[in-house]
Amino acid sequence: MSRFVYPFSAIVGQEKLQKGLIFNAINPKINGILIRGEKGTAKSTAVRALAALLPVIEMAEGCRFNCNPQDAASLCADCRERIAAGQVLTTRKRPVQVIDLPVSATEDRVVGSLDFEYAIKYGKPRFEPGILAKANRGIVYIDEVNLLDDHIVDVLLDAAAMGTNIVEREGISYAHPAEFMLVGTMNPEEGELRPQFLDRFGLCVQVQGVKDPQIRVEIIKRREEYDADPLGFIAKWEKEEQNLAKRIAAARKIVAQIQISNELINLAADLCVKENVAGHRADITLVTTARTIAAWHGRTEVLADDIQEAAELVLFHRFREAPPPSREQQETQQEEPEEQDTNEQDPADNDRTEEDPRQEDAEPQEPKETEETLEQEKPEPQTDPEDGEEQEAEEDPEEHSEEEQPMSPPSAPLEKVFAIGNPFTVKKIANERDPILRKGSGRRSRTKTASRAGRYIRSTLQRRNNDLAFDATMRSAAPHQIYRRREGVAIAIETADIREKIREKRIGNLLLFLVDASGSMGAQQRMVETKGAILSLLLDAYQKRDKIGLIAFKGNTAEVLLPPTNSVEMGQKLLEELPTGGKTPLSAGLYKAYEVAKTNLFKEPNISPLLIIISDGKGNVSMGEDKALVEVQKMAQIIQEAERIKTLVIDVEKEGLITFGLAQKLAQTLGGDYFKIDDLKADTLVQAVKQA
């Protein structure tokens, strides 16, 4: 049965999406389009409708790769062999195909692999084409491209850029033409693509549902009319479809002849520099798209408006924030605030003061410790149970005289709930690979797996799950064929020849957040930034399919607010309600996190816990007789010896005249990674260089 296709020109409210698809159809050198946005916004409908507009293609009869007989340079090896043998390539016509690539696709199905049946029957290797072979001279459509494994996305983008699929696997070496238009869709809430992959898509469009009620009504009416009588609806829009198809064909013919002035090339380069894009692919794609827009409008020369229109599509996904200022620039920026009146408050603090006049003085102040103060630890919690609010000995007495101190009941420590700061995209966080075979699913850390799911990386003699590595088995058996009896088979295989596959896949982790909620976190809006960083990590955990747990320490104890769970929403709610105030029992927090991690390792031996500690490292309450900082180091040493618990320390201490670096020292003892809270953001020049 033929499949009815909704007319492209009947789509309403997605003009930018339609233009992006049309420009790619006119000029394949644009290298595809990424469509970001909500479900139900006609993304797949538009792609299939565009294919129906494109002219039919001529292909060689019997060719597995849809070769064009008129283009000798792009013929596959099979077609060249037929011509060399004196055969004449007969042709047939067919419409442009849209090939759906499922998220579950494996590498061998995408790029192709060894034809096992042929190899066993005839004892010779032969290439079995994959999805990229079927997609040659067609359209590859990937719904939720951000959920594909990275290596699959990489293979697709490489093939799309080169126009050739090169296969080196399972003892075969093969290359065939793979010229296709790549269309990917994604919902940003499910996770972002890595910057390298984003850059490989020529254009990017952000789509969303139409807000105008009248247009929404028109969409409903057209869809109902189409569902009631598809053939009648298609006939109604046939004239518009024919006109659109003719316009695309005309633009294809002249796009190579479009001229562009040096002034407009300079304008394109300036726009790319202004948006701080990486590399030069954006500049080249911008000029290519501008030429395509001019061809679409039937002109032979590019205008400035074409450059501006192209920039909206080319630079949307390539924009980067400017790199952070240098230390000299930061010092220059800090000079002016230092000259201001020390009593001047942040506007947000003034708003809170109006709501509660006592909170200004009750809010814990930024600790101003010295080496001498750190040595004189706070008394143990049991010696002064009535001591609630953290009144740091380091506070400047000139700023807070006795007359200004609020009178609060000693048994009721003042606490404050801070708002959550703005979330951001975090750096890539993943555990190092280890030899442990794990099960499970997720998108964070690579691990070897005992299941049959995952990427085949090499073979082994060990027999685990009957996952036969056919290529390795044949190579092992090949040298012995001269001595073996082959009765009705091309190759004789014995038990000693059998090899199994070692596979690798991504899994989620257990992320344990250990959050400092003591009074010192209230100074200089530390907790606002801290909550923003934790929210960013929670969103990242949701996208990577991690389990999360939340532990907070303040006053005299640490508390498990959220046991390990998949509910990121619950973690965000608890984060919003997390109060700040009291002392800093850092060692108690480390001990509680260690207990939770070990308990979950006993329950689920396959998990890989990652302990994320957010603090300035200034512990001042101990659980035993040791001084607080000494106890913190001892507890850190215990966690470090538990090799399966990985750690990450996020330092919230502000830069100033005196910094103690206690969080960094904690990270060194733990043997974990260390970040300043401002360095956690992913979109920095340093990270781009590391990934490159």
C-alpha cells in the first residue's frame, strides 16, 4: 500500500523549519539540519512532506547503494566491476526515500558489516550494506538524535560530511557512496549534544507550538480535513506543491552560480567572531547558506539580508559565551567595589530586610578566619548544646557591635532559605573505566558489559554469554583449514576457535550530593550559587539517567534528605526548601555519605557511586575528640581507601585577600577531582581545547 503524505505547503506556523529543510534540499553542502523543540510540532511530517517534493532519482538497477549511473565518479565497487566486465547499467526511477534511524540502532546495522551467511556458505568475506547504503541520495531522519550513542552520531556525521561511508571492521575493508541529507530532532530537556556534534549540523532551528489561537484552529481544521479525505486534501494542495517543487528545482540549477561580494564575506566573518563560535565551519556554512537563500529567491547575487537570515539558522547552536576574564581584569573590576561604603547592601538583601528587619543581622556572616583561628576549634557539640546559630569567632567586632546583635533564643537557631541560582550546562563528569563488567543503562560512564547490548570493541577466548565474535572466530580457524576435514561446509570450526565479543556501553551512576548548609554558606550569596550549581548537576543527572541522593550537613549533624532514587524532581524540591544556618560538621557529612555509598554498593554491586561534595571545606565541628579539620582529613582518607567510591569536590570559597584552600586539600586527600564553582560550567575555552 502506498503511504499518503501530508502536503508540505499545507503545514502552518513552522515557516523557519520549512525554510531550513528547503535550503538543505537545494544545496546538500549545507550538511543537514538539527530541529530542537517540543513534541507535536510537525517535525517528522515536514521531513516526509519535503521528500515528496523532490524530483525522482535515477539509480542503477540491482545496485545495493542507489548509485547514479550518470555519475561515474560516485559509483560503488559493485557497479564498477559490472562495467569492467562489459555490462551495461540499466536504470530505474524512484522517489527520494526517508530512512528512519531508530535510537536503538547498532553500529553494524548503521555502517554495514560482514555477511555471515555468505561467508559460511562460500568461505569468502562479503560486505553486507547497512542503513547508510540505503540512505545514499536520500534523507536520514533521526528522532531524538541526542539519545543516540555518541559513536553512532559520530559515524553519521562523518559520512554526511564526506559523502562516503568507510567501513573497517570484522576483517573487511569497504567504502561506498553515502550522500544524504541528515535531519535530526531533539528535545533539549532530554540532554544536549556534545559541542563537536552540534557544530557538524549545518543549520539549527528551534521549534515550538503556535501561540496564536486562530492559527491553532486552522491547524486543527486542516488536519481533520486531511484525515477525512487524504486524496481530496492532497489534490486541493497539488498546485501549490507543484509550484514549490519547481522553485526548488530552479534554485538547484543556479545555486552554484551565485556570486557574493568581499564586503558580505567580511560581514559573515564578523558575525561569527561576534558570536564567539569555535573554528571556521560556521563561517563557511554561513556563506554557503546565504548563497542558497539567494538562489531560493531567484537572484544571482547575495544581499546583506541573505547573510542576516542565514546567520539565524547557522549560528543559533554555535553561539558560545565569552571566555572568563583574566586575573588582571578581575582585579580591575574588584577595585571599584572596594572603594564603596562597606555598609552598602545588595538590593536583594534590602528586600529581605524589609520583610524581616532582624534577618539582616541574624544572617550568618562570611567567615574571616586566620591560621590561628583554625587551630582553635569550636568546642564539641555536647559541651554547648544550647549553642545554635553559628557566631564565628572570626567576625569583625567593629562591624557587629554588641548593640547591633539581635536577641534570639539560644535554643532556636536562625535559619534561612535561599533561592536557587540560574542553572547552567555542566562539564562532562564521568568515572574512569575499570575492568568490572556491569549491567544497567544510562548515558554517563563507559563500562564493559556482560550483556549483548553495547558496542563490540574486541574479542576474547573467555566464554561468558554465547555472544559469538564471528570475525575473530573465522580468523582463528582459517590457518588450520588445510589440516581439517570439511564435510559440506566452506570452513571447519572447532571449539578452540570460538571467540566471544567484549562489548562496551554507557551506564548511569549513583550521584550522592553532600551539601554544606551551614551558616557560612549564607554570606555573599554563596548558597544561591551553590543551589544553582546543584540544580545544574541534577538536570545533568536526569539527562544521563543517574540515580541521585542528597545529604546536607549543618549545626551538629548530617542528614540524608533524599535516599538514592531516580526522582530528580524530588531532589529539586528538597533543594528549594533546604535551609541554611548553624555550624559546619563536615566530618559528619563525609561519614554519612560513606555509609550511604557502602550500603548501596552492597545492595547493587554493579553501581558506580560518585560523591559530589559542595563546600568550602571549613569544618568546625567534630564527632569525636580530634579537632574538626583533623577529623575531616581522617574521614577523607577512609573514603579514599574505598576505591569504588569516586569523589568530586566543588569549592564554594570566594577569591579574596585570604583564601585557605581547604576544599582543595580535601580533594587531594580524597584522591578526587576538584572544581571551583565557577569552573563547573561546560562552555569555556579550556574545556573546548580539552575536548578537541
